[in-house]
Amino acid sequence: MQMEMTSQSTNDAGATLSMETQAELDRVRTASFLSAGLAHEISNPLMSLLHSLGEAERICGALESAPDAADRATIVALCGHVEDANVCGKAIGSVIRDFRMFLQADRAILPTLVDPRPLIERAVRIAQPQIRAVARLAVSAVETPLVRATGSGITQITLNLLLNAAEALAASGGKDNLIEIRLGVEHGQVVIEVTDNGRGLDHDALDRIFLPHVTTKPAEAALGFGLPLCRALARRFGGDLSARSVPGWLTCFRLSLPIAES
């Protein structure tokens, strides 16, 4: 019988830079990684937008040359293309807005009352291009009480966990890859879990995963600050970030945050 192993490491990121500076550097590195996927997410609706506008322009030209021929079907077709263009434009705006919100740190350095659910949904939307290429994504996010944190901090932690899971599954080369993210309430805490069904981590790797400069990625692909920074952010919000794994079966990262007092 396989036994789950729970990380017992309690070491924080021991970097000389302030946490805010580390978080900003981490956002820049993540933004660089996400840039190709962002371009893809924009290009698809942009092409549809241009097509719809082109069709609308063609119909308008025909109406101008023969206004008497403007029957109901033609007008309906024109309205349909304009509506499609509007939908595509909003989709592009949503992608850009999510990305901008991720890049912008909160104006308030001190934690405030925030709703975790829209932050989780934003992280999922940003990570979708990378996840879609390697795995299915299952999301279970119920409404929860507010927590005292920063919006960018929760988004950053969740996004890092999702991207780490996608990279782990891509490296495993397995089939039927699955990433699950769950938001719920347990024992007076708001809990966010990200689980992947990849190779898992052995006891030594799991025990060291939150140490600075320790990474399971190739040396050229990571600096090893992601998870230590995520744990430091979680503890700054009065919570914690832990990990458990069953080698050959799953890895689960769990962010727990205390429910804010009213």
C-alpha cells in the first residue's frame, strides 16, 4: 500500500530581497512564460473579429450600392456579424484585463478583505493556454467567506501552482493528464488545492520543495523561488502552503487561509 507523504519542511524563503520585490520579480518571470499563450488567446478571437467586420463591411457596401435590396435577411446577417465582432472584442478585452490585473500589484501593501473565488477564476483563465496543451482541467470552486490577503498574492500563488502542475505533466509524457483545482472551506479555513496526476515526488524532493533555489525543473527553466515565495506569501496572510504526494500517482499543493473576522 502506498503511503502519502506530507511535507514537514518549515523553511521560509531566505532571500535578501524584500517579499514585495521577490513577488514582483516572480510576476515578471511568470508573465514572460505566459506571453506566448497570451498571444494565442488573443489571436483567435482577433481573427474572428476581423472576419466578422469584413463581412459586415461587405454587406454595408452592397446596401450602399443597392439600398432598395436591403431585405430583412440581409439586415439580420449584418446585425449577426456586428454582434459576433462585439463578442470577440469583449473576449480580447477580458484576456488583456486578466493579464493586466495579474501584473499590477495591489495598491495596498497590507492585506485587505478579499473574495478568493474570482481570484481563483482569474488564475484559471490566465493559465488555460498552458494547461490546455497538456491536460484536462477540473474546477470546483464554491462561494467562501472572505479572507484577509491581497488579490494579487492569491492570484500569484494559485497561478504558480497551476503552471507547476502543467509543467510536471508535460514532463511526465503520460496520457489522460488531469489537473484539479478545488476551493472550499474546512475547519474554519478557506482551502485551495491544486492536484495533478503526474509522477509525484519522492520523500526527499517533497521535503525540500519549499527551500530556496531548490527546483525539480531544468536549471535553465527556473530559479527555484516560486514555491518558497508562495509559502512566504501564504504565511504573511496568516495561512500556509503545504504539499503531499504519492509517487507515481499524484501531487497536491494545499493553500489554507483563515476566514477573516467580520
